[in-house]
Amino acid sequence: MTSDTSENPLSLTDALAAGTVVLDGGMSNQLESAGHDLSDELWSARLLAERPEAIIEAHLAYYLAGANVAITASYQATFEGFGKRGISREQAAELIGLSVELARDARSQARAKGVTRPLWVAASVGPYGAMLADGSEYRGRYGLTVNELERFHRPRLEVLAAAAPDVLALETVPDADEATALLRAVRGLGVPAWLSYTVAGDRTRAGQPLEEAFAPAADVDEVIAVGVNCCAPEDVDAAAETAARVTGKPVVVYPNSGESWDAEARAWSGRSTFTPEQVEGWRSAGARLIGGCCRVGPEAITSIARTLTA
């Protein structure tokens, strides 16, 4: 199995060696701004079954805004999560694979609208805590062993890899143990991956020092970038420097707006501290994949793209 490179002259790996690549922004805020209710436990994954055209529109908005990479709506798409809704494993596998197809459809529509720059598709693989939908992806420490976490992640990774994305996005990982499980699970799938932690200061959300957390990714050939996402913008600079130094790999960064997530209220609070001007510092620290996560929309991605290409 190899990733889909038919749309681009360069693989994403080669593009990172040559320069900086722009990621998209938050899927959920883009869907919500279009009027879609994401208040249930499946979050944006519910729309894979109910409103797939809405997901295409969200991806397209980011491609048109200047993003090179669209991250699929599979963050909370798991066999277990769908199973709670009475969806069979066969149906769940179809929906998980569909997430990649929808991003490719958006890429085709962007091409039809005249976008000629390289466009890639990243298949989102959220942490175990995302399936729980209780905010535990910001805590980690689920009480599961590395082997149990690997068994949870492997089937979904196999389905996503079979859909032939350009890269697997192992994202919003709160815990170094879960990262170890994910790194084991991606071996041999034939698709490159990036690994990004959600962090607080210089530690994972579970409290491990980032030097220790990043280190296992250094020797995994499948991993083409390492970094952070779904964190405060202020935490990016030091984390990016650490990721680059410890792994020697390109760095991926896509923080939140700076607002805080209230898991009980299922709402964001506080003010945005994200500014496109910050990206120059991130690039200087080693970041080569740069975008935004929750509450970062197309306008901000346009500003990031302009900053990086200026």
C-alpha cells in the first residue's frame, strides 16, 4: 500500500525537505460556522454518515484559503464510537474510509476552481480519549496498557491506510504511552505519518517531559514530522525547538486559537491569542508543517499562507 501521490509531483516528505507546507484549520469550527450541530459524542464524524457534502465544503474552504493539506474528519471516527450508535463494524469501516474520499473530492473541486499548488490529504487519527468524548484527550492516563492502546488504534489505522491518504496524522496525543502504541501500529502500513502531541508548557498533557515524549519517534522510518497541535499558541516555540533537536525530523505545529475548552459545557471560553505573525518564529524553530487547530478558521490560514510565502 502506498499513499496517493497522483495529484502532486512531490511527495509530502520531499515537500518538507524543500520548504514549508501549510496545514488547514479546525474542522469543527468550520462546520459549526456553516450551521451544523456538533454537540453529540461523534462530533464531526457524525456528518460522515449524515452530511458528507458538508465535510467536502469545509475541506474546500481551507484549500481555497491557501492550505496545502486537508486533515480528514476521522478524528473521532472509531469502531467503538460508531458501535455505540448501532453502526456495524462493516459500516464503520466504510465511513472511516469515506473520510479520505471526501477530502480527495474537495481537492478535485479545488483543482476545478483553479488551484494549482500541491494539495495533500492527511488522515486524522485521534487519541483514545477522543472516542470517550469526555475531554480525556487532554489528560491521557486512561488506565490502559500500551498493548491495549495499540489494539484499539491498529484496526482504524489499517482502514485509513487502505484508503491511501498521503499521510496519517497521529494527532492530539496527550500521553507518551499512547504515542508508543501509535508508533507501533503505523509500522508496516506503507503510509507515512506525523506525530503531534497536545501539550501544556514543556510537558505532554499527561505530564511527561517533551524530550522523553518525542524521542521514540526519532527512529521510526514511517514518521516524517513530529510536533504539537491543539495547544496554546504560546506553547509552540519551545516545543518545536525540542522536537527538532530530539528527533532531527521536520516539525509540525497547529495550535488552537488560545481559547480554552470546557468539556462539561462542551464549549470554548476565553479569548484568541493566535496571530499569523507567530508563524515566523515557529518556522525558525524548525516547523515545516504549519496551520491551526480548534477555532482557527480559513481567514487565519490565508494569513499564515501569505506569511510563509512572502
